[in-house]
Amino acid sequence: AVVSTQSTGEQQIMATLQLQGEYVRVLSKQLVGILLCVYVKKEHSPFIKDVQSGLAAVGIMGMMGNKGGVAVRFQIYDSTICVVNSHLNAHFENVQRRNQDMRDIARRVMFGTEESGNVYTIYDHDMLFWIGDLNYRIIGTETDVKEKIGRKDWATLFQADQLYLQMKAGNAFDGFQEHAINFAPSYKYDIGTNTYDTSEKRRTPAWCDRVLYRSSKAAQDNLVPLGYKRHELMSSDHRPVSASFQLKVKLIVPEQRSKVYQELVKELDKKENESMPDAHISANTVVFQNVRYMVPLTQSIVIENTSQVVAKYRFIPKLDERRFCKEWLWVSPTVGIMAESERITINLTVQIDNTTAPAFNMGKESLEDILILHLENGKDYFITVQGNYLVSSFGCSLDYLIRFPHPIRNSTPLAANETKLSIPKELWRIVDFIYKKGLTEEGLFLQSGVQREMEIIRECLDTGESFEKHSLSVHSMAETTIRFLEALSEPVVPFSLYHQALDASSSYSQCKMLVSYLPTVNYNVFYYLVSFLREVLAYPENRLTPDKLAVVFSSVLLRMTQSESMATSEAIIKKKADFVYHFLIDEDDLKVG
């Protein structure tokens, strides 16, 4: 049984399961409000092994984990299963952002280690389940949707379901399936009632809560859906949803396996001199043109088994290197087995993120790599990956950015003895846009932006193009502010002062003293942002509070180094927020140096 719920109910889950039989917990994994618990009947527990978990936070508050996903993978008998539980971006209009969240979670969740040679994605399993509050909505007016709910016209409603339409178009959850829906939308209810939302917002009912499944080609007949229903629990504005499946798992009989193996060895030995493994690769050079910061580009090559024997391949590291490819490159699948004449498509994805962008922006790294594809008992094939990266202001240091009075994409930095800017012009442009158009916007800095709009904003910042040429939402600009600060190679409060900042968080006077130690540009940016946020808080229409803004901005103004633990306790989050909170509520004059 697989159950997803809030952490406070984990004991209740176990108590309920015990009414149906004796269960044991395999593993639970939590990302703030997202909890995934996996249980199995006790009789099967001795046959569970290789249990691992992973997580990925996404969205504007990704650093806090209010949107994202958790996953658990394990082997039961000789089959592998992976379960992902996610909370995707909200609001009717954010379809593309939900699609992006899904792709980000699928890409970021990894199991195993490269050191061990066993690295799995969520797709490298016999059976994969994706559950949770996916937040896709139904297209239609509130009146029309409720009228169809009253007639139980589920088929017509489903044709207008955003998730169904996105899956049909191939934009998200490629290869996944869903059991037919024969129940009313699970969202949004007045808590404690059977009445859909009667608040001022009057949300249109939607099937936000879903259970999707997917199986590998070899296991496509081993996963059969049995039921899909909702449950009438009224403690939330959602109704919980459950699905049941019949799974057939592999069980290898050691004696028979050994016998078959010996027979195959004899047969292979016989054919070894007749034919060695050989393959043809569709291209030995892959070129990525105009790669942009945080915009993934994917190209494919095809490898074909041209020999008369089974061919096994894998990518191997170059001499004295730990990874077989550079950090900005992802390859899938990395290993495979091909029957005679079989073809396998290998996807190569390039993405420059916060980890790799600084070196590219400073000209210390280039889009060049060589992959070695090794054919077992055969030869090695060399694949050259190359391309060009378009320099960005995202992923630079503050000190470097203030040396660019003109757009970074098509200019050179000022000399060391020339007068620099006080703050990066990119930050000024973003804040100026919000100041003029968005101070009264409800949920400012709390609601996610649109992915495509944020790509346009970054391009405008890097090339100097005017924002006015595009239709850009305030929320996209607000999230870009957070992403810009998050991408700085060194945060506004430098890594060297991070722990001192936590220690000073209980005292405003100590916090001010620490800020006085900041380098000049960091000091200017800190007080520029604080002044702006105080102005934001002066507008009650946006319904923001100092504590909310403190949590959001502290997560990017104060950051740990990558070498430190990525796990952040609630106590640490509170200390970081307290540090910023002091400056938002105090009436001291702020001076920029």
C-alpha cells in the first residue's frame, strides 16, 4: 500500500493499515508539507531491498520547499518500483509552470551515486507511480463546471481537464497513464462541508489530486489498474484520492537462472569467434547552439546494434576523471542492452544552472566535452559535444556585475580603476518595474511567475532590450528578483559571514554590526533591497507581512556553501528569517554607501 498525507497523520496511517493486515513501513520521505510513506505487508518485507529516497524543490519558494516532489524507490523481489509524490504550481493560468515543475522534479531526483556506478532516474524502474496535488484545473466557468458535476458528466469534464490536454499534447507526463475518472472533482471545498468554494475567489472545481502510472516496456503487462476513487473526508479543502493496482513482479529462481546462464555462456562462446559486438552511432559530434542560462536544450543520437550478438553499452569516465561527462551535461540512458539490429535513442541535455554558470560567465569554461561510449567486449566510441553559451548576468558575482554599465551580453567589463556602478543595473531594472507596476499586487513574491516570461526577462536584462516590448506579469518579475539573488555566485551576505549572521539573528544591533562588515557593493545591495521591501510593506493591498517577506528573501540573501549540508532545519530557517525581519520592521534610516 502506498499512502501520501501530512506528517502528523503517519501514526494514523499505520493504525488504519493494521486493520487490513500486518504492514511494515518501507520508508518515508518529507519535503516540508509533502510527505510520502511507503508500506508493505509484512510477508513481503524480507524481499524488499535497495531502498532509496530523493527530493526536489521547485517554484519561487523552491528553496523553502512549498512546491516540489519527493520520491522513494525500492526493489521488491526482482522488480523495481519508484513512487513520486509532488505538489505542483497552483492557479488556473500556470499550466506551463506546472509542466516545468514536473520536468524539473523528474530531472533533479536521482538515486544512487556516481562513485558506485549505479545512478538511477525515476524512469529507470519497472513500474513508476506519480501521485499528489498536481494542481491542474478544468477549463470552463464555475457555473458550467458545477452544472456538469450535478449531471455526473465526467466524460465531458475530462475533455476540458488541463492535465489530460497537456498529456495528450505531449507537454507533460509523457508515457504516463491514468485510470478513468468517475468521481467529482476533489478541489476546492469549504472545509467541513460538501459545498464547493463559496469564498470571495469561488475557485472552479478541479481534479487537482491525481494518481498516474507508467511501466517499462518489459513490464507493460505487469501493472493493471483496479480502481480509482475519492474519499469523503472533510478536514481539508481537498478530498483525498486513492488508486489500487495489481502488480506482477519478477521472481528469479537461482537454480534456473544459473542453468540458463551456463547455456547462454556456451552459446556465446561458440559465437564469439563468429561475431564480436559492433554498433553504429548516428552522429559522433553533437552541437548545441546558443545555450542560455537555465534553458535546457536536448539533442538525440541513435545507437544501433549492427552485430549478430547481444551488445551491452555504457558511458565510461575518461582517464583520471570521476564523472563520464561534465556537470552541465546529462545523458539518458547511460547504460543499455541491445538485441540484434535493435536501436536505442540516447538523449543529451545541456543546462547551465547556478552551479555551472559562474565559470561560463567568467570565460573559464566552454561547451566542450568528449563522451566515451564503451561496448562490452567491443570497441569504444567517442562522441564530441560542443556549442556556444550566451553570457548572462545570472550566475555572476555582485562585484563583477557592477563593472558592466552596459548589457553584459555585448560589452566588456570596466577596468579596475574605472568608476563602477553602486548596484547591478539588472537588479535596479527589475525593482523599478515592480515599483511602478506591482506594489499593490496581491501575493507579490509569494506567487510563482510564468517560466517563459522569466526567460524573456533574463534575455532583456542580458541584452538591454526594453521590458515594454513584451507582456510581462508582475509575478514573473518578482520571481526573477528571487532567482537573480539566488543565482549570485556569492550571496549578498557572503559565505564567510553566514554563520556569524545566524548567531547575530536574535539581536538587531548585532545584525546591523554584521551588515556594516559587508563589502561595499554587498552593503549597497542589502540596504537597497531592504528599502524597497519596506516600501512594498507600505501597501496593504498586497497583503504581505514582514515575516513572509523575511522568510522568502532570507533564503537567498543568506546561503550556505555547496560543500555544506543541503538539509536546512526549521531552526536555521527561523534564524535566517529573523536576521532579515529586524531590518523590515525597524524605523532606522537606511543609508547606501
